[in-house]
Amino acid sequence: MRREAPRYVDSALNLARARSELERQLAADPYDAAAVKQAFAEWQAQGTQFLSDIRDPLIDAFGQVSPEGRQKLIASRRKSQQGLRIP
């Protein structure tokens, strides 16, 4: 993935900036629902762009991992999400 970073790093930075702006708007006083809505839309757009830009490098990277290694990665991901429960 490091080798492929030029294919997605700008999108990752834009996503991080959009998240920071969303968090800033959520914490702003006074609360401005329109500004939060705009910041949320930008975060969503940047997230979509990031996923589009990282998809192929991620698929290529997984292609370099053995089937057993991919199974371990998936199992580890599942285990880390076990504590995450959304009511």
C-alpha cells in the first residue's frame, strides 16, 4: 500500500480535512444546522472519492497476500469489530 500511496494519498488528506471541518461544525457555538449539513455533504463526497481512489490499490495489495493471509486479515477485522454495537 505504501508503494501505491500516490494513487490515493491526496484523497485521504482531503477526507481528513473534511472530517475535521465536520467535527468543527458539530462543536460550533452557536450550532448551525445548515453548516453541519454542508460539512457532512463534503465529508460524504470526499469519502466516496477516497473509496474510489483506494479501491484498485487495495485490490492489488490483497492480490499479493496468500489466501491464508487474507483469511487472517478478515478474521482479525471481524474480531476487532465485535465490540462495536450500534443500537
